[in-house]
Amino acid sequence: MAHYYLWTIGCQMNRADSERLAAYLDGMGYKPAASPEAADLVLLNSCVVRQSAEDRVTHQLDCLKAVKEANPKVAIGLTGCLVDSNAAELKQRFPHVDVFFGPQALGNLEEWLSTRGALPEREAPVLAVRFPTAFVPVIQGCDSFCTYCIVPFRRGREKSRPIADIACEVRELVRRGVKEVTLLGQKVDAYGHDLPEKPDLADLLTELNGIDGLVRLRFLTSHPNHMSGRIIEAVASLDKACEHINLPVQAGDDEVLKAMRRGYRVGDYRKLIDRIRSVIPGVALTTDVIVGFPGESDEQFRHTLDLVKEIRFDAVHVAAYSRRPGTWATRHLKDAVRSPIKRDRKRLVEAAQAEIAQGINTRLVGQAVEVLVEGKEKGRWQGRTRTDKLVFFSDPVDRAGQLAQVKIDRAGPWWLEGLAQR
Ligand code: SAM
Ligand code: SF4
């Protein structure tokens, strides 16, 4: 029996790709291994959005040299955003890696395995199932070219999947026990513009909302320029669409937004937030922020911090700007912010957000929330609310995969804790 070991880093898109890869290998008769040493096939799914992620990938690759030396028969594969058209260069850097395939090129792995006589006799269904939740990519790539971002260079142009295709996959996932589906895209709210009939995310959500057995629908990540009134209305009116929108602002200063080439101003973003809050009662809003973009002054950073405090997001993912080779910012903007300043700015946003999130979550104490239970962690059940808040609770009854009503009795900035209601 052949075994595979799959290591993943990066965003939900990478996790979704890994789930597909695992489902594909399971279908071929491979079994998961507990460590690279115990595997016949080791696959690394890489991320290069920030230097820190890339460093972790190269460290893992270096560690695999010893594995290959101890067992020359082990096959090593590299996928994800480190791989584009640079396989020859990568082969020079990592000669112990046997196969390189890009995030959209599972076929290359398949071809390589077939040359080793390891292909399945019948086609394996490539379906990702992470009971009771699943990720479903609906639009690949990105056409935006924000000046700091490497994603469009590695994931290519935007390409949406037809609604019928997605609905078919979601029906199959539900048949296998999935209750919550998260639709994925770098700009998921731009879904459909490249398809012949130009459907939008609202059409897709409406179609999926009609699938019996599906309980919740989510989508990630939205871009402020594409968050239309139709999408906001759809989230408000469709019973399965969860009241949570991740809407990265990236900066709270117009000059910085312009240099990032985000295509909106702070005022536009504020208006959008007001509109979302007025149409979707109880909506949770989360965002991404980059601090220390080249040339960001103390005052410009203050504007970002002030915006975070003003909007009071449910969560903020803060990243220190990381120079990515080939991007416009790396080629043209030389005025780097020093690392200690970036670190301080990151800490300031995180500290402000921790206080805000604690305040928002504390208001839930004493209330009952609906939790979709994903599993058990250290003896306690763990799941998420419709607003994507992490909840822990104890219950001797098996709750896996169920919806539970939980009365919250404690709250932290990143979690809630409570008792299941009967
Ligand atoms: N498409 C989404 C958007 O428009 O915001 C996000 C996709 S990106 C892969 C995920 C997050 O990584 C971004 O929101 C941004 O905050 C962060 N990111 C991307 N490039 C970065 C860079 N060069 N340095 C630091 N953070 C970066
Ligand atoms: Fe990167 Fe901007 Fe595209 Fe998001 S919208 S993936 S930040 S280029």
C-alpha cells in the first residue's frame, strides 16, 4: 500500500487545492502517512504571498533532502504558488524534488505518476470533503494587479466556473454529508463576469441556496470594488447565506491605497460598510490590512489605525508589507519602511483590534448562538457561528457535524465558550 504525506501552507485557496489533491490520491488508492519519513510520495503545497511563507517552504524543502538521502525511492512533489513557469530554475535549486506542478495543473502530477505506472484504473472523483464543511473554488486567478501582490503572477487571469458545474459539485458534497460550503476566489465577488451569460455571485448564491440538505453558504474573499448591491441583498435575503463578509481594506489612507492600486478611496469603503450594515442585520465584517507599505508615513499609518478603530471589525488580519519579486511595488518603490517600525505598527493594529473584538464578543455573553460543530479539540466540541466566530462547548452527547444552540458564558477576542442548550 502506497502512502502520501501532504504539507500545506497559505490561504484557503491552497487548503482547498490540498483537499482536492488528497481526495485525488485517496481515489488512487494512496493512504495518508503520519510523516514524510513514512511516505512514498511527499507533496508540498507552497505559498509565496509573503517572504515568511516562502521561507517556511524552502526550509521544508531543505529538510526533505535528508528524507530523500535516507530513502532514494521516495518521490517528492512541489505545487502551489512557488511553482509557475519556472520548473527548470526550481529543479536547479531543489534537485531532490521529482515533480513540479502549478496550482491549476493537477494533470502534470497525474502524467508524472502515470509514467511511473501509478495511475488508477478508473477515473477518481476529485471532490474535497472536510466534514461537515467544504471549500469550493468558484473563480480562479486575479486580474487586479495590486502593486504589492504576487498572486496574479502565480495564479493567472480570472476564470469562473459555470454555475451548473459548481451546483453539481455542491450537491455531491451535500450527499456526502457536507452542511456548509465556502465559495472561494481571490475576488469572489467578481464571480461570473468572464462567463458568456455573465451571472454574478448573487445568482450563484441563489442557485446554491436551493440545494436541499445544505445548511450554510459562505464566500471568501471579497474586493470592495465588486461588492454590489445585488450581492449584499442576496446575503440579506437568502436563508443559507451567512452574515459574514471579509472585505479587505488594506489601508486607511487614500495616498497609500492609490500607491497600492486598490481602485477605491477610504470614503468609498466607509460608504460600502454603512450600506452592508444597513441591509444585513447583525453582519460580521472582517478585513485585511497591510502595514509598512513602501513610503507609508507615521501619519498615513495613523489613518489606517483610526479606520480600524472607527469601523470596529469583528476581525482584522494584519500583515507587515513583504517585498515580492516582480511586483510593481518592488520594481518602482524604493522607500522601504524599516522592519522594527513595521513590527510596531502591526502590534498597534493587533492590540487595538483585540480590544474591539473583546468588546464585540462580550456582548454575546448570555445569548444563545447557532453553532455548526466541526469536531472536538481537547475534549471540547468546536464549531463556528454563522458570523464565523469560533465557539467551544462541552457536551457528553456526540455533536459532530450537527447544528447546536450554545448559550455563551465566556468570551475572548478570538473565541466564545458556552453550554449546549437542550
Ligand atoms: N484578493 C484579496 C484582496 O484583494 O484583498 C486577498 C488575497 S491575498 C492572497 C491575501 C492577503 O495577503 C491580502 O489581503 C494582503 O493583506 C496580504 N498580502 C498580499 N501581498 C502581500 C505583501 N506583499 N505583503 C504583505 N501582505 C500581503
Ligand atoms: Fe492580490 Fe489585489 Fe488580486 Fe487580492 S485583488 S489577489 S490583493 S492582486
